[in-house]
Amino acid sequence: MITAFYEALQSEGLWRLLIAAAVGGLVRGFAGFGGALIYMPAAATVLPPVWALITLTLMDIAGPLPNLRGAWQAARRREVAVLLSGAVVALPIGVWLLSRLPQDPFRWGLSVLVVLVLAVMASGWRYRRAIGERLVAGIGVLGGFMGGLTGMAGPPVIVFYMAAGHSPLVMRANLILFFMVIDCLVLGILGVSGLLESVPVFVAVLSAPVYMLGNLLGGRLFDPAHARFYRTVAYGVIAASAVLGLPLWD
């Protein structure tokens, strides 16, 4: 354990991970999303894909804890449960595929995916038809698959919520609860699969407090009246993270 902790301290680019954790936590705190979209492209530049997922998952469990109580009260919990019922089906498949991906293709795919998701979110697209539970469960399946494969279960769910026109308060609360459960499931799958190694766990131990402080500060900054401003800031930071995460800068 001591050796693993020392290796975590000596990780190349640890400072980059800590900065990404701080910024990702801040954006996640006030917007309810964006932490993984910011952190994963940065983490993929210095960590193998599975290690990046391990660090994100552990941080994502610890980071939003200060905002969990408020999210539980404001969320549409039945809707979150339906999303999770779909996600749990596809999550193990995504983790299995991730464990077989080399690092550079993972980085390219991750950055391209982040940019595409950002373009859809920024376009202001809205879903105009009735939203039934089958559709919600289907979105959960897609979110679960992406969560296992990229560490980002949020994009399909975020796009769905923005298209559905939910209030910023409900959207933020639902996302916080959804991500918390997904992260716990991912952690369990990694453990059962024998992929939960010590070094990335200690990297997460080092970065989780930074991520949590960012979430706490972001949560205090959150004001539904300024939701559009928060989204604009989140979009800009996410876009920068996607571009900087490309292998072009190595």
C-alpha cells in the first residue's frame, strides 16, 4: 500500500489531474453536470483508460456529497429510478469494452464525443413529443453504456433533460442522484472484474478533496436565476478541456 501511494504521488502529470479535478468539481457544483466532461479528457492524457475511470468514479462519489441532501429533496426520484433501470443493463458492457481500449484511440474518441455532446447542448435543441418511461429507460441504457466506456454517463441524460425543458433546479438534482448511483455501480463492477488497482485509488484519494471543495463552492454559487450564465461558463470550460485532451499536444 505504501508503494502504491508513493507511485500515486510520483504520477506524471498529477498537477494536471488536480487542476482538472478542481475545475470539474466547481462546474459540477453549480451546473449539476460537466465534472466528467472536464476531468476525463485531462485524465486520459496521463492515465490509462481504466485508471482514469477509477479516479473519476471515486472522486464523483466523494465530490457531490455536500450537495446530496438538497438534490434528494428537489429531484424527481421516480424518473431517476427509471433512468437507472436502463443504465444498469448496459453499464457492465461499457466497462468491459473500456478495459480493452488502447490509450490514444480512447483519447481521440473521448474528445470528439465531448465536442459532439457540447454542440448538441449548445444548439438549444428541444424534444417536443411526450416523454414516456420507455424513452427515459432507453436514455438510461445509452447513459449506462457511455458511463462504462468513457466514464461519462451524463451526455445522453443531460441532452435529454435540456431537451425536455426541466427547470434548472430539477435537472441539477436529478443528475446529482443519477451520477451518484452510477458511480457506485461502476465501482462495484470494477472491483468484481479485478480492475480496481491500488495506484489509481490513491490518485483519487489525492484529488477527491480538491474535487469535493470545488463541488462545495460550486453548490454555494448555484442560483437558478443565473442558470443560463452557468451553462455558458460550463460549455466554455468543457470545450477547452476537450481540445486540450487531444493527443495533438503531446
